[in-house]
Amino acid sequence: MKRVLVTGATGFIGGRLVARNLEAGRRVRALVRPGNPLGPGLERRGVEVVYGDVRDGALVRRAVEGAEQVFHCAAVVTDWGPWKWFEEVTVRGTENVCRAALECGVGRLVCVSTNDVFGLDESRVLDESCPLRPWKEPYPDAKIQAEKRAWEFHRRHGLPVTMVYPCWVYGEGDRTFVPLLADAIWKREMVFWRKNAVIWPTYIDNLMDLMMLVSEDDRAVGNGYLAHDGESVTLQDFCGDVAEALGAKRVKTHIPYAAAYTAAVVMEAFWKLFRLSKRPLLTTYAVRNLGSRLRFSIEKAKRELGWSPEVSFRDGFARAMVWLKGLDLTALKTK
């Protein structure tokens, strides 16, 4: 029976990886922060829970020891917070996991990155051969630094690393992408600032299929793979369909991109000045991310591994809306 460790096991992606590995008959260990209320639930499902923080190198080594595979999902996943937080958790946490995996002889380390690491170049179709391009935003830039650490361990020490670059991950259990959009739509706070801005949805089950595949296929070692549902959709259409599913009014308000970005800069400055903990209504990362027309290719995973998204965007979206409508719409915002 294969033994695996999942970091970030109480998050959206990490939690689904725990479930998928359990379904595959594997012995699963999860690294969970102390006090996390989801820890006991994992234990009741037969998961060995190690309570600790990825910032603690000794603790991480103890969690990794004995694992044959490690799925590293732990990171700061938000568009708002101090750089120190991202650096300690996302960057140094990844370094700790890589070091422990090397010392313990782990057979495969699968790291969850993001399509954001390829930057904001709209002039070309972005794929895994593109250079990493910083945004000067904490979330994508920390992911870039974390990835560089992992590849350094691979090049210098032969650590069997595989990188996965999900685009906009959605589905049952999502706590960031769809709930935040739905919250803004439901409260009539949503506005658009660039017509025909594009998103690339990635249904959670499609991502799980790819991650489980790369954990076993030797061709994936030393490689990275983008993931999405195989098609894009405009942000306006996506939000319109969410509004229809919730019985809310479709969003029609548009403001100039420059005005949205300026408002985000002002809000961030105000929040920093008064040290407010909750995220601003707008952030510069959100404005840039939700105002892009980027293009991403998943041809590499298809060509090299034979992977393709099994669930269509239409079907994945329908499943996600059934789940979303069962939530308390007054308490969607969690990030």
C-alpha cells in the first residue's frame, strides 16, 4: 500500500487530493496546522494527521518521513497580505518540503503552482516553455520563488519534482474563486473593468486526474503541466451564468480599467495605513487578473501523458452550481 503525504490538506485542492488518494487505497498522511477544525474530520476518515506548520523544517521532515510520494499544496492563497507571510509559508515552506523529501528519499514530489507564474503576456499562447514572469504581486511572485526553489533541488540533487499549473480551479468545495464572485454578484458589488476579459476554468476533478497521473508517470519527473478544462469563457459570461443559477440579477456595470486600478491602489494604501486585516474590496492583483485576456495551452499534458479533461466545462459548471446553491449565500466571502 503506497504511503503519501499531502500538505495543505484542509484546502480545496489538498482536501480533494486526500479523498482521491484514499479512494485509490493509499495510506494518507496530512500536514495540518494546529487548531484547524478540519483536522479531526480527516482523522475520522482514516488519515494520519500530523499537526504542524510548513515553516517548521524539523516538523516537516517528521511528516515526510516514510512517505513514498508528497503532494505539496500548502501556500498562502489570497490576493491580500504582507509579503513576509507569503515568503515564510509559500517560499520557505516549499524549501522545507523539498529538503525533507530529498533527505527521506521520496519517490515523487508533486507541487501545485499556478498559471500566474507565466505572467501577463497577451501577445502569445502561454505554455510550459514560457519563462516565469513576476507580477510584483505577492501571490504569483511567491509561487515563482517557490517553484525556483523546487527546480533547484531537482537540478542539483535529483529530487523527482513535477510541477502542476492549474488555471482557475472551481468545483464543489471551492472557497476562493466561485464563492468570491458569487458573493459580489449576490450583494450587487460586482463590476467589470475590461470587456471580454478571459478566464480558463479548471474543474477540480480534471485537476485531480492530472495530479494523480503525474504522481505515477515517470515521464512527468522534471516537467510541469498546465491544467484547465480545454476552453475559455469570458468573465462576463461566467458571472452571468452564476447570477442565473443563484436567481440574482446579471452584472451590467462597467468602469474604465484605469479607474478600477486606481481605486485598488488607493484602497490598498488605506488598508495598509490603518492595518486592516480584511482584504480591500478591490486589490491590484484582482484588477489585473480579472481584466486579462491571456491564453493557455494544455497540449503538453495531452501530448506527453495522454491526459485530457474528462469533465467538460459545461458539466463541471453545472455540478458546481448545484453545490453553490446549497450554501449560505450571506456567508460566502472567506478570503
